[in-house]
Amino acid sequence: MNDFIVSARKYRPTSFDAVVGQNSITLTLQNAIESNQLAQSFLFCGPRGVGKTTCARIFAKEINQFNNDSEIDDFSFNIFELDAASNNSVDDIRNLTDQVRVPPQTGKYKVYIIDEVHMLSQSAFNAFLKTLEEPPKHAKFILATTEKHKIIPTILSRCQIFDFKRVTVSDISNHLSFVASKENIKFEPEALNLIAQKSDGAMRDALSLFDRLVSFSSDNLTYEKVIEHLNILDYEYYFNITESLLNNEISVILDVFNQILVNGFDGQEFINGLAKHLRDLLVVKNKETLKLLEKSDLLKERYLEQSSLCDINFLIEALSMCNECDIQYKNANNKRLLVELCLIQISSIGHFSVEKKKSKKFIASEKLENEKISLNNMLIKNEVSLDKGMSVKNEASLDKGMSVSAILNEKSPEMKSKTISISNFLQANKDLSEENIKITKKRKREFSEEELVVVWSDLINEIRNKGKSNLAIALGANEPELKQDFVIDITLINSSQVEILEEEEYTVLNFLRENLQNDYITIIKRITKDVKKDMLYTNRDKFNKMLKDNHHLQRLRIELGLDPDY
């Protein structure tokens, strides 16, 4: 039995034409070889498994076979591969520079392929700079890395940079189809397309996954077996649940989501898959963006069919809700409820939200129209009533001073219940006016000066409790005096207290008027004439007073150099 060789090695390209998905780079390298315009150093950067090392090996072989009449098999002696991850010291780079000086025994060039070059230390990079900038004519350097940003700028400036891109889903699917045909493996196009999507643009990962699934499916690669082995949510789930969302079948939606959770899938994985499905439906809405849909031809038809049933506003709003759910999922306590609520909200986009807005608008307009009709009917009925009131039967009543309200009151109870009576309207206005008069009527209760003192004390306590100590001090300096016409005379110490009282005069008056039941109370503010008695002593005055009691303070002030004014 022959030894098994993995597809990634067995079908590794040996020429530029066999490289998948890097047409621009391979064409550039081929033209450089043909025109003999080769740089001294190259930098191949890009994701894993896209062909960086493969292209480096093909390039090294091609430049040594160039200008030779026949192909040689010993070109590999001129190719040196160095793993920078394990050989990243200064000594390793020094050994490399020593080897560079020796010309090749066969062929034209010695090619040094340094893989994972970003793993070199700072000192190793510095030791490599001079050799990289001015290598011997027979030496070519090819640096490969997945993390270009970790390479120092002095290295980047000395290299010709090639950026490898991810391989597209269609290119990977076509290559897998080629490999399957070579290996005589039966397959379904949807299965290969799913493998291509799962590989995330890496050809090596796709081939490794292909080998694993072939072993699982016994040389019969079907879509169902791929779904089963990789534990991937089938697109049928998303087609069915989208259909239920469009039809507002909440019970079906919740049941499908429950099946997904029972099968062991994560809620966030489902919501991300649904968002991707809705994005694909949005993409196929326009012919210009149809190319962005990386699906098989059979699936494209299904997407086109379902997309025609979806409104573009529905898709945009649903995508926004899915994105919001994905953001909140990590911090949510009840993750299942979060996803279910998101699905219910999406299902209501095309039904309740729009119809509700419309119904509100229609109900409001209908209500307004009905009110207009009712008002017109009322006016017409009242006009008819007035016209009938001008009949012979009611003429005498009118002559006797009978009012319009009396005429209207003679109408049947049925009419009264259906229409608004003008008399009732006028009576209501009259009642309101009388009530307003009662409210606006001022109180004028007599009170004594003793009552005023008691209320005044309550006022000071309330103000002090509110934290307005300055106002409380001002009001408590002197007792108020009751004058004629409910005028309260307040004596204050200085103008500052007057300003404080003026700011809170409205509060003070309201308290007094409410507690004394008199709305005619007013306040007169005046400053006491005995100002000197209440003046504050200065520091000098205090010191002089103390000096009279103890003359030794003067000596102490002089020795310490104190100033009484401070």
C-alpha cells in the first residue's frame, strides 16, 4: 500500500500557472524573470495558506533554470530555507551572511528563503541590514511573513513588497473540484462551496479540511455529510426562518430557534449567520452587487427568489437589529430571550410597525373628521331648533322672556343625549367663571400682633430648617410691629440684611398670608438708627480692650513682631 500524501503537499503548485488566486503576483514575477529585472530582495506578506512559500520556491527554481538549455534537477542545492521563528538570534544571521559570500556551484543564483521573518530579534534585524541592502550578485533574498507591521521600516525599504490576498471562495471551490476529480471522489458542488467558505480564504486549510471530510464520507462528499461533520447551521434553517419572519409566524420562528439550540448551536452563532443571510439577500437586490454573493449557481437562484419577496427597508432594519443583538449578546443575562426578542422584532417590521403607524394616522384623522361632522350636526340641529322656536307655538314664550335654553330644553331627551346643548355650554362657562371669582377673591382676616409674633417665630424656624441661616438671623434681629392696613414693620441692622430679605420677600409674604389668612399683608423694611451698638469690633479694638486688662500684651506683641490689624 502506497503511503498517503495529504492533498496540500500532493497538489502543491510547481509552476506559476498552477498557483491559485494570485494572478497579479505570479504575472509580475514571470515578467521580471523574462526581462531579467530581478530585485535583490523580496518580501512576500499575506495570510496563512495563500501561497507565499510556494511562490518563493517556484521563483527560486525559475531563476536558476533561466538561460539553461535543459532543466537541471540539482537546483535545490541553491535554495536555502531558514525558519526565523527558531533561528532568530544574531549568531544565526551571522552564519547566514557568511554563507552568502560563497557563489553557487550550479545555476546562477543562491536563493535564501527566510520564513516568518517578523520573528527575528531587533539585533538580528540590525545585523542583517547591510547584507540585505548590498548582497552579492549571486544572492537573492525572499522574506515571507504573515505580520508585515512587525517588520522594521529599514527592512521594508530594502525589499520589493508583494501583498498576497485571500483566495476567493469560487477559486477554492474550483480547485477542490479539480482535486476531487483527480482522486475520483464523488462530490456535490454545494459541499465544496461550503468547505471553501469555512477555510476563510486559505487554500491549505481548504485542502486539509477536504482530506478530513473525504475520510469521513467514504469518497462520497455530500452537503449533508459536510454539515454533519463540521456542525454548521444549514442554509435551509435561514431560508425557512426568513420566510417565517416575512409572514410574521412567531410560533414557527421560536420553534426553529429552539431546534437550533437543542442541536448544540450557540445563539450568537445563529444570529451572526442570520445577519450574513440577510446581507446576501440584500446583495442580490442589485445586479452590480450580485458578484459579492459567493454561493453556487443553484443557491444563487434560491437567494434571488427569496430576495424578490423581501423589501429593502425590511432587510436594512433587520440587519441593524441583528447587529445590535450581536453587540448586546455578551453582556446579556438571558441570552436566549435576547435572541428571541430580536426575532420577534424583525418579524413585526413589515406588519405591526407599519400598520400600527398607519392605523394611528387613520384613526386620528377619522376621529377628527367624526368630530367635525358631529359639530356640524350639532350646529344644524340647534339652528333647526331655533327656527322651530320661531313658530307660533313658541313665539308667545319668547315674548314672555323665555330663553333659548328653555326652547332647547323642550326637545326630546334623545336629542339632548346626542347633541351638545348651548344652554349647558353657557351654564358650564358661568359655573367656571363663578368658581374663578371665588378663587381670586382675596382673604382679609383680622389678626392681632400676638398672632403675628407666633407666626413670625414659626417662619424663622422653617427658614432655618431650609438652611437659610442669614435670612433667619435678619428676621430674628427684632420683633415685627403691626401697623395699620396690615402693614408689618421690620427693623433690620444693616443694608446687607435688607438685600437678603428683598431676595426672599415673596417667600416670606406667602408664608404670612397663608398662615394669617390675609392677602393684604405687606412688609416695610427699615434699618435701625442705633448702628454703633451693633457694629462689629475690629482686631485693633479687640487688642486695645485686652491691653487695658493686661499691659504685658504690648511687650509680647513687640517681641513677637505681631500686628494687631491682622
